[in-house]
Amino acid sequence: MSELKERLRADMTAAMKERETTRTGVLRMALSAIGAEEVSGQQARELSDEEVRGVLSKEVKKRDESAAAFESAGRAEQAAAERAEGDILREYLPTQLDDEELTRLAKEAVSEVAAEIGETPGPKQMGQVMKIANAKVAGQAEGGRVAAAVKAELNG
């Protein structure tokens, strides 16, 4: 079992003992989402820590989108509850890169592709650059932010 999944289970048990209903519910939902991902597809499998982080990232994104929807509908209480759930899940994710660090990693990825192809890459090499950039970022930034940073460097 992955260390992160084990930590989620242990924290859920502790939250149950402390009668922290919100935390218990959020962790139970996260473990359920992880379990669903493990049994999806052709064959059941155990997720790695990186894959568990991916599932948690999706759940955080869902909470953020729900909070925005509730906010725009004038339902501040539900928006606050969604944000609180997202914050609990964020505790299990790596800290996000700031814009400066993300730009630096995008520049490195562009340089590596330039070295591979022997010329300065353009928008046509976006896929190659994104592959390298995503490996460098390793889940510490949302895909949209990475793509925007890479695009800025390629069009730079």
C-alpha cells in the first residue's frame, strides 16, 4: 500500500476518534475516490503515491470549482464548506510552485528541447516541451499553469 494512502487511512481513524466530522468525511471521500480509481480499467491495481496525489488533485479541483459555483450563486456558506474540504485535501499534496519557479522550469524544458532538436523550439514543439516540463514540475502546479508558462516561453 502506498505511504500516502496509509497516511490518509491513519488520519481518518484519528479524525473519527476525535469526532472531527468534516475531516472524517473528506478523508473517507478521498479514500473512496482512490479505491474507485484502483478498480477502474481492465484490472484492479494498487496506486502509487504519485497516482494517489493525482486523484487528490482532481478532488481539490472539484472543490474549487464547486466553491466558485456556490459563490456565484450567492451561497456563501456552501462555498466556505467546499473551500474547507479543499484545504483539508491540500494538506496531502506537495506545495505549489510560485510563478517565478514555474517560469524557470519552463525555460529549462525549452532549453532541453532546443538541445535535442538543434534549434530554438517554437509552438509546434509544445508537446515535447510540455512532456519535459511536466516531469520537472511533478505535480507541484496545475497543468493549465504549466501550459501557460511553456507557451509564454515558446512565444517569448
